[in-house]
Amino acid sequence: DAGVTQSPTHLIKTRGQQVTLRCSPKSGHDTVSWYQQALGQGPQFIFQYYEEEERQRGNFPDRFSGHQFPNYSSELNVNALLLGDSALYLCASGTDHYEQYFGPGTRLTVT
Amino acid sequence: KQEVTQIPAALSVPEGENLVLNCSFTDSAIYNLQWFRQDPGKGLTSLLLIQSSQREQTSGRLNASLDKSSGRSTLYIAASQPGDSATYLCAVQSGANSKLTFGKGITLSVRP
């Protein structure tokens, strides 16, 4: 079992550009959540997908959007990038009632 | 609004010491609490999950306890090793489907 995988590992973008990050959940998991972790901070919840629908959303602007595919994999899209969007983006997968498993993250740098 | 606090932000101990990492949360109506380890620039590794009905969980040299009424959890690490050096984060979940709310973590350094 490969666990939760994320791509790419690192990404450098320019302000105003758009970015897409990808996540494949652990086998058997149907729920995918995305978190943003700024340097020295704990992860902050962006949103959660279940059955291809956004089930919950944190306090992030509409520039952050996502998608879940029938195979449970997910994408996080960020439009009109700001310098403050530079962070480690973490994907977590799980099933209801059980622990969350995190991927290795994607390091996004906005210049 | 749930808030999770971990104090101190950093801790340095000599190898072999037993240590306790603290986590406090403001809303005692939690579903579960999870402890994670994070190495620099890496993702999160789940260490222990404590359901709200449980008092503690153990895995190897790690033991986590939960006191919901006081809004506290502790992670006990026995006989610390340099390889334990990392950031330790606790996170609470308020419901079966809800998000994880994290503390800022405690950065542990174990000196050889």
C-alpha cells in the first residue's frame, strides 16, 4: 500500500498565476481533506471532499477550489496566487470514525 | 470555536530522558484526538489516536493520555533518542466527519 501520495513535491509560481495540486488517497479511503501549513504553524483546514462533493470548508477564499474524482483522488486549485499562499499543502485521507493519514505534502513557493 | 494550544514551542533534552508533551483544547466536546510527528519539510506521521471514550493509548515507547473534562492530553515519550527529534503536533476532531484542528506543535530536540 503506497499510502497517501501527492504531486508535485515542489512548485514555484509567480503572483497571479494558477496552480493545481494532486492527491491520491490511501487504498480504501473515500474522504480527502486539504490543509495549508505556513512555516512554524499548525496545518489549517481548507476543505474536505466525500463522494465527489465538498462536504466541509474552512475559512479560505473562493480562490481555493477543489475536485474529487470517482476513484477518490483529488485536486486542489488555487487561482490568482498571492505571496501569502506560499506554504506546505497537505492532503489527508481517511474514512469516517477513523484516523487521518497524511501525504508528504507539496511545497508551494509564490514569487 | 475550538482552539488547541501546545506549550512550550520548543524543547531540548538529553538522550535517555523521559519526557511529556502537553496539549490543551478549549472545547471538551471532542470526537477524538490524534498525535502526529512531523520531520522538517515533510508530511505528518500519525502516532496515536485516542477516541473520546478512551483515556489512553500506547505504542512502543509512546503513551498518550486524554482528559476531556479538563481539555488536556499528554504525549509521554520514554527513554528519548536523537531519532525522536521532530515537531510533535496534536489535533482534535469534533465529530466523525469534521476537520482536524491543530496546535502549532512542539519542536523537540534530543541531544546525544
